[in-house]
Amino acid sequence: MKMFCYQCQEASGGKGCTVNGICGIKADVANLQDLLIYNLKGLAYWQTKARNLDLQQSEISHYIIKILFATITNANFDLDWALIKLAEGLKLKEDMKSLFLKEFSKKNNEEFSENIPEAANWNEEVNIESLNHLTEKGYAVNQNAIANEDIRALISLVLYGLKGIAAYADHALPLGYENTEIWKFIESALATMLRTDLTIDELLKLVDDTGAFGVKVMALLDQANTTTYGHPEPTDVNLGVGNKPAILITGHDLLDLYELLQQTEKEGIDIYTHGEMLPANAYPGLKKFKHLVGNYGGSWWHQTKEFESFNGPILFTTNCLVPPKKSYKDRVFVTGNVAFPGTKRIAEREDGNPKDFSAIIKMAKKLNPPIELETGTIPIGFAHNSVLSVADKIVDAIKSGAIKRFVVMAGCDGRMKSRNYYTDVAEKLPKETIILTAGCAKFRYNKLNLGDIGGIPRVLDAGQCNDSYSLAVIALKLKEVFEMDSINDLPLSFDIAWYEQKAVIVLLALLHLGVKNIRLGPTLPSFLSPNVAKIIIETFGLKGITTAETDVAAIMTGQ
Ligand code: FSO
């Protein structure tokens, strides 16, 4: 079966995956996910129309962000899940379409006469008999269906940015934070993609708007997290292990961690974070649980080794999931938008009640404590609040020359060998530089012991990928203190690593904030056509990485 996917940095041959995904997704699932997105555009078309008559439904907005998030790289590998969600989406679309058409003619005394796009009208029975046809349809409507390569590139850029926005919105939602403007934007952008008369200029504007909403959603999630759990505070996180049975939690969802901590408090087991859950150790509302004992291992792609030696059950709250090996698959639990066939599922919250983690707790108690991988601690918790609380010290250090430059090295980690570049850059940067990081990219250099400058660690870890927002807040504050016109005038460089679509929205958000001359690696996105890449390079000075030596030398001269 054929497929086409080029949404992540690992796109096969730098072009796209066409047999199975390099990430492990099977072609039939990838095609169904493309069909989910196609239907989502149709659903967004009706929801956008419905907004004009005040008939919109929040159930539809929530479904839309769920599907966008679940189709992000390394999140959902499950065919049955895709079929269930497709049936759900088709029903939502049909119901909204009927409601809108009825109310429209009632209100206007005439039938709705606009040319309805195929995706908005398409409907089909979803069952196992129709599976072949559905996967073929999914393949036929994937990104490659857009004939003009520049339009395709820009629509892809917006779509992947929307997936990132949806992921962050989905984390803020259960904490009680949502913003209708964000729903409206996502829906209208999806509906816009169905237009056949889009111009490059219109799409460039939409790309910039997507970046603007990227800033908004990261600010919303920052507010949700810090209001709920307090501001992250500088914390030395333990890397060693204790002698109790334990649960490992990975992904980005802090509410899942909070509920797990509550339910395990008196159970005699320890909780460790993995990958992007590491920053949770810095939130007062989470670190107050004494049995949150530390972090185990490195970034997401190390899981196939590290989960074997952990011994206890592992809970995935979001991506990145690597298809589990037999040696630990029976210990994998998934929840939320993550799914992988044959793993155990923790059901969603119902009626405002917490998730029920009793199955994972029961398993943990019967298993051995983790095998130690390393010892020592790493400093985390340098989000905007804690960094700005020592702003005077930082400003003095800049003025005295003790700090010569900040280098933002946020983003994602990944399997590609060439990512050693980021370790090399961190090691080669002069000792008068501070690395500002967020996201799992940090695992390439956060254990290097790069020292400090007058008590300020040389790697300031703001948190998860969405906490790149913190780095922007810090940069904007420094610009204000030094009375500069632009953050590009600061002694600040950007050397960003990307992997999946949350990094796409982080990049678009930075471009929207006016950041110029960002280095992006290890490769530029495959979904950018030569023309679109040229426009972005010329407009924003975006560039690829070269070698650590060359780039460090250029960074230090402000290039
Ligand atoms: Fe990493 Fe994966 Fe946070 Fe991404 S764990 S790669 S950008 O999902 O989301 O930084």
C-alpha cells in the first residue's frame, strides 16, 4: 500500500515516506490519518459558516484539536482509533451541515448557494469492509493532491503549525484554559485550505497569522501551567534511582502527572519523569510530592533502551512514542491522544473526575525497581519568572562582558547522527556564552557540565518545547532593559533543532516575533518547495546549519 508523509524531519530520503513511516506508522494508518485531516477541513468549513449564524459547537472545536494533535508525528499508530474518530468526525460534519443549511434558509428565505468543497460534502460508511476504499481515499487526498508545489508547501507549513497549536491548546484545555479566538483561527485556516484560488501572498499572510496564534497558544499554556502548578523554580533534578518499584511517565501532559502523583502518594512507589516530562520537576505544585524522585534517561528516541532497564510500567501522555520492543511492550500504558496497538489504555476523564491509574499502580507494585543509568543532578526550572528574577545580575554580567552572548538552542532531539552537531556547538561555544534551551533538544548538552557564569548556569533550561515562549519573554525583556528597537540587536543568536510539528509552530512563532537569522537543523523541512524556502530565507535570513566550528565562529560575530 502506498502512502505519503513529509511532516517530520526524518521524512525518508529528505522527500517523504512512501511505504511505511520512518517513525513506524503503517501505510494504512497514515492514509486514514490523511483522511481524518481531509474530513477535518470539511468539518471546519461548516463550523466556520455556522459561526456567522452563532451555531458553532464547542464539541466540534475540541474534536478538531484532538485530531490535529493525534496526527502529530509519533503520537498515534492505531488503525481502530482512526476508524472510530473518522466515523465520529463524519457524523459531526453531517449534523452541522444539516443544521447550518436549515437555519441558513430559514434566516435568508433562500437556499445556501455557495459552491461546497468536496471535503465538506464527502460522506461514507466507516466499517472494516470499507477500509480499503477509505485508505485509498486517504492516499488520494494527502498533501500531494495539491498540484502547485509552492501552494502545497505553504498549506503544509500552515497545517503543521496548526497541529502544534492544537497540541498546546489540548494541554491547556483540561486545566480550564481555552481561547475562542484560537479555535476560530484554527477552523478558518483549515477551511481556507479548501479554496482552489489561494495566492502565494494570501498564504504567506496565513503563515504569519499561524505564528501569531502560536505565540498566543504558548502564552495560554504558560498561564495555565503556572497558575495551576506555580512558576517553575530552579531545581536540581536527581538522575539516579532509589530502591522502590516505580512508574515512569513521559510526554508533555502535566495534569496526567499530577493525577498520577496524587493517586500514588501512599502506595510505596516512586515516580520518575522521562524525556519532555523532565521540566515537571521544577513546578512547586508537582515537586511538592516527595515520591516524584527524579528523571530517568534522556530524550524520546532513547526509550527503546532505557525502558528495558526501567523495569516498571511506563505511561505515555503524548508523543514521542517509538514502536515498543517486545521486551517492555507489556509494561506500556497510553492515554489521551497516544495510541499503539497492543498497549494498555488509561481511559479519559469523565464528568470532571481524574483518570484512573489503578491498573498501572497495581502493575508497578509487582515489578523490580529501576536499574541505575547514571548519577548526579541537572539544573532545570529557568523559565521566564526565575530568569527575570535575576535580571539585574544578568544585565550586569552583559555590561561587564562576563556574558558575551546568549544562544537559543531550543527545539527537538532526534535519531539522526548529524544531531551530534548540537553537542559540539554547546561544547565549542566560548565560556562567556549562555545557552537558553527548551524542548527535548536539550538532551544533547544538558548533562555536559558546562559550568556557570557568576552562579548563572551556562545552560538555562526553560522547560518543554512550548516553554520556548519563556525564551521569547526573556529576550523581549532584555530588549526593553537595553532600550533596543529589536530583539535582533541583542547579543542573542538562534540555533534551533526541529523534529516534529510542535517545533514548526515554535519556529513560526519566532518568525512572527520578528526574530531574524535563525539557524535551523539538522535539515530544512522537506515540505518547503525551493521557491518557498527561498522566500523564507530571503525574508527572515533563516539558514541551515553547517559545521559546529563554522557556526560557532559566525554566532560569536553576530551572524
Ligand atoms: Fe520533543 Fe517529541 Fe516537545 Fe516534540 S518529545 S520532539 S517538538 O514531541 O514536543 O520536544
